Amino acid sequence: MKSEIDLLRLHLEAVWDIRLPPLVQTEVELLPTTLLPPWQLCLAELTSGWQVAIWRSKTSALNRKRMLQQAQKALALPEAKKAPPGISREVALIQTASPTMDLSTAHQHARLLTEQDQNLLEAFQPGGLDYYLHLQRRPLIGTIVDGRLLSLAHSSRRTTEVCELGIDTLPEARRKGYALAATLVWAQIVASEGLIPIYSALSENEPSLRLAAAAGYRPFARSVKVESGIASSL
């Protein structure tokens, strides 16, 4: 089992396609050879309470102090409250508890989708075939009722160690267990590949966090991202 700090590194590197130094200090900078994310600061807090500030590039001491203060305030907001403009808050979760639906039931509703299911995928998301059928999106798991695809779980990000869940459900099919079934089957297949399934959502996205909880996911980190342009307005 990976430690929380290892999970945080794997999660951030997967989502933002960045490369991080070892997260052993309370403040670090992105490696100089990495791609630049849209944020200037990522302040992450593990469930243990330990925090690390990750900076995109060199920033003046004054701006760092101000941005850290803004990030700390945002981190302390109630989970459902939306952050101020230029700041986003996220919860990263891993499956550590028993889901509310057993796997045998999930498999009765959701199955692996392939190129043979192009008609289902096109009806679900017109124009989305190239995205969903890309190798990086695998495994592609769908909940199908009466010949209609209602919920689709896929890997929104995939690395050699982790997969980040992407889950899309038709509005009329929500809160009926379809997304939960697809999520559970997706996680099982990802784990069978020797990869870690990770779930992340914005802190104010209550429906997504309810789904995560039902699927047995529990938080290992919360983070605040401060956009690069916000420093000039502080």
C-alpha cells in the first residue's frame, strides 16, 4: 500500500502531466524540465494534517506569502462552499472501504466496452469516439439498460502506476446506481492490471463525492490550486 505522500505525488503527476521532486519538505518547486500547469501554487494537505506547498516557478517572497494565505483560507472553507475566483479546491480519494454495492451486482449492470460498441458510445456522447476509444481511456466500462448506454466510466488519466477515474452519466439516469456499478467494475479491472485506481473531484461537487463514498473511496488528500495570474491582484 502506497503512503499518502506517494499517492499525492502520483495523483498530481497524473492529472497535471507534471514531474515533482520528492515531497519531503513543506515547500517544493516543480522540476525545471516539467510542463507548466495552469496554477502557480498547489497547497495540499494529507489526512494526517501534513501540508506541502508546490510552486510552479520562482515567485517573490511577498507574493508567496500572500498566495499561501489565500490558499490556507480556501483550504479551511467548508467542503461544499465554492472557493473565490482563481482558486479551486479538490479532494483526492482511494478505495479503502467496502462499497454499498457488491461486485457481483455491479457486473450484472456494467460491462467492458470495446470498438464494437461504437453505436452506443456515439449515442451517449456524439463526437466522443476518438476520446473514449483512445488506449489511454481504457478500461471503458458502461452501464447499459434496454440497449442504451446510461453511465460510462473510463480512465481520464493513465500512467504506469495509477489511473484516475472519469465518470459520465446521463442526467436522467443519475442517483439510480448506474454510475456506482460502472465505477466499481472500472476500479476492479484497473486493480487487476496492478495499477492504483484514484478518484478525485472538486470539493463543492457533492454528487461526485457521494458517489465516491458509495464506491468505498475515502480521502487521502485535499488541495487548493491558485491560478498563476492571481498574484498580481493580491
